[in-house]
Amino acid sequence: MLALWWPVVLIVVADVIYQICAKKLSSAASPLAALGATYLVSALICVLLFEVLSPAGDLMAALAAVPFPAAIAGVSIAGLEVGTIYMYRAGWPMNVGFIVYTGIIVVLLLFIGSCIYTEPMGLMKLAGVALTCLGMFCIVR
């Protein structure tokens, strides 16, 4: 049970901290410079974790073996973070902006999972999409 839920807890805690920091960064003089510093800290943590979790591993060899989708993921992560910071800078409240874009992502991923990865789509999931849309409408209004 722990193996199933610890990553979810980590994601939730990290994302709450991230949203609070992104809200603060949105008022910084240069949010992109702050984001660059964020990436440097993240890269250092990844190198440290690699060394701790793979003490006999060769970092350069591991980096050379990274598949191309990692670069695309990097571009998408930059888009997520820049978009979030500028969303807050544009005046979106934290308790609305995050919920709206997360709800839209959930609906899109549900359909992408069904169409591309043939994951099951049932009436309960479609009801969930309807409730998500209704919830976003209520939150934004």
C-alpha cells in the first residue's frame, strides 16, 4: 500500500509547495531568471539523487542513454512553469487558476488515454467529465 501511495503524497506536497512558490515568483522582477535558478536547483538535486541511489552508476553514460522524449518533457515542463507563473502574474487567484487548468488537463488526458492508449471509457468516467466541467464552471463564476 505504501509503494502505491507515497508517490502520490510526494506529488501533492511538492505541487502545493510549487504553487505557493510560483505565486510568489509571479511578482518577481524577472520570473524567468527565478525559473532558471529553480531549474539549476532541480538539476543539482537530480545529480545528488543519482549519486545516492546509483552509487556505481556513470552519470554521463546514463545521460547519453536518455531517450528523446525526455527533451520533449523538458520543453513541456518549461511550458507548465512559465505558464503558471504568468497565469498568476495576469491575476488568476491560486484557488481558481490551478483548478481550472488541472480540470482541463484531466478531461483531455481521459480522452487521450481512451483514444490513443485504449484505456477503458465508461459512463462513470463520462459522468466525472461532466462533473469536472460543472465544477470548473462553478469555481470560475
